[in-house]
Amino acid sequence: MISFKEFTTSLDRVVDHAEAMHLVGVSKSHISRLEKSGQFPRRIKLGSRRVGWSLHEIQQWLEEKKATRDVNDMNKEI
């Protein structure tokens, strides 16, 4: 049997601006700036006026941010 974490991370779905903002905790315009500078996952064009992001890619991005934070914290202690 797989764990809940394994189950939820094995699923991928497209999230809209509102959910991406909620997950990351930044504004719509800040997500756009991060994306344009290559610091956030690229959007998926769903229609002529609709975009979304891969939930899995956002989760990976957040994990990378946490890992960077943890390395920086360790370096400060030394």
C-alpha cells in the first residue's frame, strides 16, 4: 500500500492562477515576474484566454525553495 504523500505526489493536475497564488503565497503579478525570469514553472496554455500550471511542478519548485533555505541555514551556523 502506498502512503498518502506518495499518492498525492503521483497525481498531477493543472491549477489556475488563484490556486497557484494560494499554494505559493504571492500575487498574480509576482508569479508572472518569477515566470518571466525563469524562476517559476512555465504556464500551460489551455485556451485562448486560459492558462494553468502543473501542480507537480509547483510542488517541486517549493521543495527546491525549502532545500535552498535549509542549506543556507546550515551555512549560517558554521
